[in-house]
Amino acid sequence: MRDLVTGLAVLAAVLVLAPAPARAATAAPCIAKSGHDATETREDSSVDDGEIRWTASTKYEAEYRHGNRAWSYSGAKVKIAQDSATTVNDLNYEDFSDPRNPAAGVWSRNPGIAATDLIRFNKARMDSYDAATRRMVASHELGHALGLCHKSGSGKSAVKSVMWPEAAEYPDVPTDVDKANYRRLWGRA
């Protein structure tokens, strides 16, 4: 009996001292008021039949591979895999160089049937960034390919997100907020 009482006392102490369960992050709104970046939809993504099949002709291999791994986290529903001879290419990574263009990376949707969308890295910007910022750009653009919009990086509605619109010292992997937006769009695995 004494062991039972001692056991119950220890259990009660553990329950009192245990931290409260962490509150799940909530999805954040898009910051754009109009255009394709004002909403998050499956239709405005590179996802085809639950996957993105990709090819690459870019010098930023380490960066796009980082982005592919980052968005293939445990619980991610969309499969991100290299294109093969028996699959349809959904996305191509490639480079361009325009010193007048402030964007380090750009995702563009090609709405044609069996068309290939693009993630293009601006060498004029990417080459001036450190490795972490280049990884952030790659993860950010793949977030767009997954249908996600820009999130607020400043002000009272600020959230920590790889989907901030500016390249700087931001996360280079999806945050809890990004994963909440992803789940809202694609569901759980």
C-alpha cells in the first residue's frame, strides 16, 4: 500500500511539474492583397498528382537540394523527387543573370498542359550571398512551387517564415508557421 501511495505522489508531482503541451503553430495570412501571391491554392503550384518531379540546369545544386530536403520533412505530404524517363517533369531549376533585377530567385508557373514550371536563380544576386542566404532563397522559391505565398516579416503581424519576401538572415528551412500553412493546403501525410 505504501508503494502505491508513493507511486501516486510521484505521479502527481510529475503531472504538476510537467510543462504544458506546446501550442501548435497557426497558419499565417498572405501579405499580398491581390495577384497570385494573395492566396494559397493547389492550382497555383507545381504539384502534379501529389508530387513535384524536378530537373536542374543550375550551378546552385547544393542550394536546391537543400530546399528539396527541407520541404521533404517528416509529415510532408507532397513528394519531391528527381524526374525520370518514366515521369513528367513538373519543375526545372535554372539560372539567369540580371543585375537590375532585385530578385535572387523567381518561381514561375507555366499553365500549359504537361508544362514545366521554373525556379530561376539570379546569379547577379545569388553570387553575392552567403551559403545560408542562398539556401533560404532556394527553400523560399520551392515554397512558392508548393503553392505558398509571402508572409509578413515585420510589424505587429510578423511571423518567422522561410516565405518572407526579402532574402536576408531568415530561416533556410520551413518554420512551424510554414508547416501549418503547408498542412492547411496539402493536409497531413
